[in-house]
Amino acid sequence: MRYISEMDIRGKKVLCRFDFNVPLDENLTITDDRRIKEALPTINHALDEKAKVIIISHLGRPKGREVDKLSLKPVARRLERLLEKEIIMARDCIGDEVRNLIETMNPGSVLLLENLRFHPEETANDEEFARQLAALADIYVDDAFGNAHRSHASNVGITRFVKESCAGFLMKKELNYFSKAMEEPSRPLVAIVGGSKVSDKLRILMNLVKKVDKMIIGGGMAFTFLKAMGHEVGKSLVDEQLLDEAYDIIEAAKKSKVKLYLPVDCIIAERMDNNAETKAVPVQEINPNWLGLDIGPASIKLFEEVLRNARTIVWNGPMGVFEMDKFSRGTFAMARIVASSHALSMVGGGDTDVAIHRTGESDNISFISTGGGAFLQLTEGKALPAIEALN
């Protein structure tokens, strides 16, 4: 796989696939533009080389229809502000109008094409649609790590038809950090895995047990493991079908001499409500009619001790229902602990990312991945279709 820095792009038509799937509020204002900012090094490099920069992306899930509120117009406005440069906006991503706009572009200018997913052929990885996208440019650059786990026309099919393909600077950064954290880590390597369901993370846990030195399991998924060990977990979230698998992971960790840590206490409530009464109790004393919604203070202290000598930390998934203030302390405490460690820290997954930004600790994390699904798929040990296509 080649990177944009190795390509001769001077004066050429360069089609850049970014992941500008950014959150919008009810006024269609972008509330978090990190994904756009992460694309700037690739865009600026192409502009410095006086290339014609043609940008493609998706936004949301319009399901193959034109949906006004999922137009990339807000992205065009934000890009103009960040680049301090006029952005030409097309009304489609293929067709005569797009081709005419490209022909009349000046070298060193930027054209943003409309949402790829307004065409059902995009997610279907349609060959003809991929061929039409490829025909727009001399060189294709994939810098959309957040979409790398999908097999779509704009990131997989297109590589069969375009003259030359390469990856951008964000893709390079994502893969380099993942390699540092998971393939050639400084040890001890500690994984923190949270979130609600074991079913979402089962393969990840199985893969991590073979790679890490220590593993912390928190969040709603911890209760499946606690129940598998014979604890009363009340009305806490449990994947009943996966109790045996959870026990198998505990046994696999023992065999691999991986130290596995579960919460020793938790915050429980009668219901998932900010106004509900809460208690911090040891995991052996969970009320049968209550449910666990966060890790407790003793668990925070334990996990802090576990992370004290870590050289590499990989974290995915919150420790509780952090969207509610009453159940956010565990996740926010872990964010501060990871941020203050001297380890190389890599965080992946949308919820964890949001939690870290809410604590104001983003700058103290070594790397926050822009791709939730792609990050998880890599952590499972699976190949990413877009990376395979570039290779």
C-alpha cells in the first residue's frame, strides 16, 4: 500500500475519500468537527502540490435517497472556515455537472461532491457506480478510516478502476498507532473494555486475551461475567445466552496468564433515571430488584492500581451509563486515569471518545481513533476491506 506522500500528484485530479460523517444539531450545525480537522493534512498536501482536490464522503444513512438534512453543505461551510479557502459544492457526486466542474477547476482548488449515499449503488458496492467515480480523477486517495470496515463503491470498488490508489495521512496515522498498540506494544499492555453488551465485544475479548498482559472489563457487559461467576446481579443488563462464553473467556485468561479484572463494587439504582435513588455496594451485595449502572469507587481505585505500571493502554467502551450524571463518575474517572498515565494510550469507539472529550482530557491521550467500527474490527483481528483493496 502506498501513501499520498509517495505519489506524484502535482497538477493532477486527486479524488479524496474522507469520512465527514459528522454530528449535526437540529439547525444542521456541526457539533463536532474533529473528523474534518483530521483530513486537513491530506487536503493541504494536495493543495501545496497544486492538485485539483475533489472530495467525496457520506453523511448519515439516507438509504439511497436525497435527504436535504443530510446534505454535505454544512461540511462545505466548515471546510471553507478551516481552510480559509472557497469550496466549490456540487449538487451530485457523478454525472455531467460534476465532470464539467472538474474540467473548469483551477489547480490548487477544492470541489466537494454531494453525499455518496444519496445513491443506493454506493453501499451496494455497485461496479458501474464505482467506475463512474474512478473516471473523475487521475489518483484516488482513501483517508476515510472510519469507513474502512465497509465494502462500498467509494472505498473498495473504485480501486479496481482508478489509475492509481493510495492512502492519506490519517489512514497512515490510524494504522501506525494500532500497530504500536497491538502488534508491537511496549509492555505491560492493558486493555480496558466496556460498553453494554458482551455480544458486541465477544470476538474482541477472545482476541485480546491472546495479546494483552492485563484486561479490565467494565460497563454493562461486566454483569454477564459476574453472573457467570455466580454473583447475584439483580436486574442488571446480562447477555443470558453468553454466560458460558463469558466463563470461557475467564478460563482462557487464566490459561494465558492474563490478569483479568472485573468491578468489585458498583453504583446501583431501582431504575435507569437521573432522579433515582442510588447506592454504592460490593458486587456480592447487589439488590435483586435493582440494577448496576456504573462502577463504584473501590473499582476505580483498583483499576487505577492496575494501570499504574502500564506501558500501553487500549480502551474501548464506557464504564457505565455516563450520559446520565449520576452514573458518569466511573467513566470520567477512568478517562482522567488513562490521560494522566505515562503509557501510550489509544482510544477507539464513539462513546469512549465522547466521554474523553467531555472530561477535557483529549489532548492527554496519545491517540483517539476516528473509526469506531473499523477500530473494533481491527481489534477483533479482522482485515479491513478498504485496506485490503488498497493493498
